Amino acid sequence: ISDFGAKVDCYDAGIFYPNGYIEKFIIKLSKTYEPKKIESFYNSILSKNEYDYVLMRHSPRIDTDFLRKLRISNPSAKFINFHWDSLRSTYDYTRHIKYFDKVFSFDVKDCQNNEAIHYLPLFFIDEYDEFRKNSLSDNTDKKYDLLFIGSWRDIERVQLVNNTETLCKA
């Protein structure tokens, strides 16, 4: 985007996850370390110039008070939120919806269950659909029929991949 003349600030939400064993140890010893680190992160964003767009890709751990302040300090900005994970008890961003002009998810069920969440498939463009159509009409033998790219972050995903493999073999 900056190649087209836009001024872009990018912030990594990894700030909310301890960085290695040393930081985990410091957090256990000091009750003020992590809150100060997060407050400093929020303040660095709030101290910037007024934005035209605020795009947030991940928000469950973002503080609602920070979002309120960011909204107030950027009254004309368009706030857009996009989630690559499904809503569940450990990943619930619904309390943040009111701070965004548009909220998107790849999960059709989440969109059906909450009218404020709009469907947007992951990384899908028309060229991929053309490739898919062409590959379906191609009569050459394929070595693989299915590819999974993702993380094994929970047992539910492992079971889903295993069940998919079993279904495909059947």
C-alpha cells in the first residue's frame, strides 16, 4: 500500500502474547510488567496522526477502552475488522463490533449468527476460481487432491483434518 503513496503504520498484536521463556518468567514475577507493556503499545498508537483507515485483523485481546479512544481520536476514519478464526469462547470479538464500521469473517456460520459480521472468504480472488475450473477440466492425473495449510493449534483442528482424510479415502 505504501508503494501507492499511502502512509502506513503497522502494529503487531503479538504484543499480547509473551515472547519466550524469559518474558513469561518476568510476567510471573512482576504484576506490573505486562500491563505497562500493553499500555505503552496502546499509547504509541494513540499518539500518532489521524488515520483515514484503521484495519484490524485480529482483535479478541484488544481492550475496548483503547478502541473507544482510537475511535474518538480518529472520528473520520473507516474502521474495518477481519477475522481468520471462528467465534468461540476462547476467541470472542463480539464486544468490539460496535467500534467498527465493517466486521468481516471467513466463517459463514458466524456471519449467519450475527448480522453485524459480513462474509469475506480467505485469500480468494477470481483468478483462483479460473484455476480451479481449468484444473477440474484437466484430465491429467494428479498426485494430490487436497492440501491443508494451517496450524495445529487445538485438538479440534487435528480431528477435522483426520476426519477429512478419512472421508476423502472413503
